Amino acid sequence: MALGLAAAMNPALASVQGGTLVYLEQQAHTNLYPPSGGFYPNGGILNQITDKLTYQNPQTLEIEPWIAESWSSNADKTEYTFKLRPGVTFSDGTPLDANAVAKNFDTYGLGNKEKRLPVSEVINNYDHSEVIDPLTVKFYFKHSSPGFLQGTATIGSGLVSLSTLNRSYDQLGDARHIIGSGPFVVSAETLGREVSLSVRKDYHWGPAKLAQQGRANLDGIKVIVTGEDSVRIGALQAGQADFIRQIHAYDEKQTQEQGFTIYAAPTRGVNDSVAFRPDNPLVSDLRVRQALLHATDSKQIVDTLFSVNYPQAKSVIASSAAGFVDLSAKLKFDPELANRLLDEAGWKKGGDGLREKDGKKLLLNVYESLPQPQNKAVLQLVSQQWGQVGARLNILAGDAGSKVADNLDPQKTPAAVVEVGRAKTAHSKMTS
């Protein structure tokens, strides 16, 4: 769950234009190629400088018009046609037309090996695009892709100019190289430390059903990377910041008592989880994965480390996500069942309490995920719980490069921390 903290505002002042919002971010952005937007610091910037084909209403989860005025698909969801809004331009003055949309999704759907631009994780079975006319684009898929429409509303599908798509992946780490059509533009950057966004005064194409179609109320946003939790909270309390992200559960009560408002938006997607790599021999047996699930006491984790803003999960996906089904019974904490499953899978406890099989211990490497609140403490508690049944997590910190490389190799990382947010949540508040 992403947490933001902002000073309580007088509703009468909410519509006043002007001023620069100072936003303290826990981490620096890594890359602003839109499919990399799932990382909070990346998404926080991309949401301000890009628009999407469609908008997913965070209250109803319905897909609504944005850059696309309307759309249709065939029965088996292998073809989608979008009619675009006229008059939309990127901040460099070039048109956001059917050709630009086609090039965006050709890149996100197929990748670009020469420029090292990867395929988007939200687009599957993509084949090609067809420009029907300047404001009509059609997409073709090799197999049924019912999730594509929702995919056009995600952070990872932000639309960028042709000049941006002509850059290499490495060049897109510089925010100044990202040309979008959103309500803000990047005006300055100190790499790894600060990004300044300026309002786009001619913006007038917000999501069709939102009351505010024109420019954002703010003149600008200053994103300052501030890694220390205490420094972010101290700056807010001293009036040096207007909004901060990531406050820990143990700080919530005190900050609320001081008159600040906490925005604790749910993921509306995949809950904070530990996912297994079945192609790793330690967890290739389904019984082992089931055992570790039942060895995990999520209630203890929530009660020990979190607040009411972190409800215990009832499924892999959040209760606010489309398609949610309560699977609590299948996620129950049951160490007796966990032990039995591990016994059946042939894992025997050794003298140190760890289970072994074929000369290997049931010790799973996992990288700490800094974007997730108190993730190291969570993983340490999970490891203690698993220790009761003879398994353990080896929690790694590592640099970003090592983490990415190792997570691509199932032999090195049999487990990974995952979470996926869907629809607009806290980040969109920065433009209101």
C-alpha cells in the first residue's frame, strides 16, 4: 500500500490556482519509459506528464474515455478499434494522433531490442497496429486479449511523443527526455535528487467524465528525494513540504493528532505478497509452495507491524479490485498442515531445524522491496514463522542492478516480493 501525508486543507481553498507543491519522495525514480511506471517514484512523475488512452474510474473501476473518445472490439477480443479525441498535442507541439498512438503501443506490445525498450507487462499477445485515419487506430492480437482495454488505462501505458520513443532505454532515465501530453511538463532535474514540473497552461483534455478538463490548479510540483523517514515528517511539520509519501504505521497516530491527513489508498490490484518461482527446484513442488503459504500468519504480521490502513488480505488481489473473491479459507494459517505437506514432499528436518532434501536446505533467497512499507521487518517475521516448520528466508539488500539481474534468474531468487496497483490512487491527487 502506498501512503501519502498532506496538511489538512480548508475546502474553501481547494480551488485556488497557483503555487508550487513541494512533494517529498522516499526514493529517486529509476526510468520513465512508461512500462516502468509500476515503481512508485516512476509512476508519480509519469502520472503528471502523460495521458492514457482510457481512464479507469477509481471508485467504480469502469473504463471511461480520455484520449480515446470511444472504442470497440470483436467478440473474441483479438481486435480493438479506438476513436481519438481531436486537438490533443504533446508538450513539444506534435500531434497525439492515431500514428503516435500506434507507435506507442507497437513499442509497448513488441518492445524494441535495438533501443533496449522492453515489452509492457500489461500487454499480451500483441501483433500489430493499423492507422485507419488520423483519429482512428486499430490493434490486432495473436490470441484473445480481454485485459487490453484495462491495460490502456494503467500508468505503464502513458502516451509519449515519437521523439521520446526514438530514445534508448538508458536515455529515458532523464526526466527531461520524456515528452508527454499530460497536465505538467518537466522543467528541470537534478538527477537522483530533484525534479521540477511546470503546469501546461494549454491543457484541456482531462478524462472526459471529470469536471475539470483544463489546466491543473497548481503552477508546479517540486519532487525532492528524501530518503530518511524522520526528515520527511519533520519537513512536513515545519511547513517545508506540502505532501510526503511513505509514512510508517507507527507514525500515523502522532501525525494525525497534529492535524495532518493521511491518504491510504488501496492497491486495487495485487496485494503485497511473496511470490514463488516454480522453476526453482526448492519450490518446484506445489506441496512446498502450499506449505509455506499455510506457514504464514498474515494476521500476526498485520497486528504486529501495521495499522487499520493495512487490512489483512483475503485474496491475492485486493478487495477493491475488479473480480475479487474472498479466499480467506484457502489462505488460513495452519502450521500442522504445512508440516504435513513438507513431510509428504520429502523435506526432512536437520539438526539445525532446517529441512533438507537431496543435500539442499529449504533456505530461500528474497530481495527486500524498498517501496513496500516495512518490507524488511515483514520478511523477517515471515522467516520466523517459516522457521517453525523448518524453512527460512534469506533476506538480501543488494544494489538495484543486482536485484534486477538476480530476479531474472529463478535459480538465484526462488521468491520475490510483488504488488501491483491498478487505477488512479494517491498519485493523481498531485494534479487536483
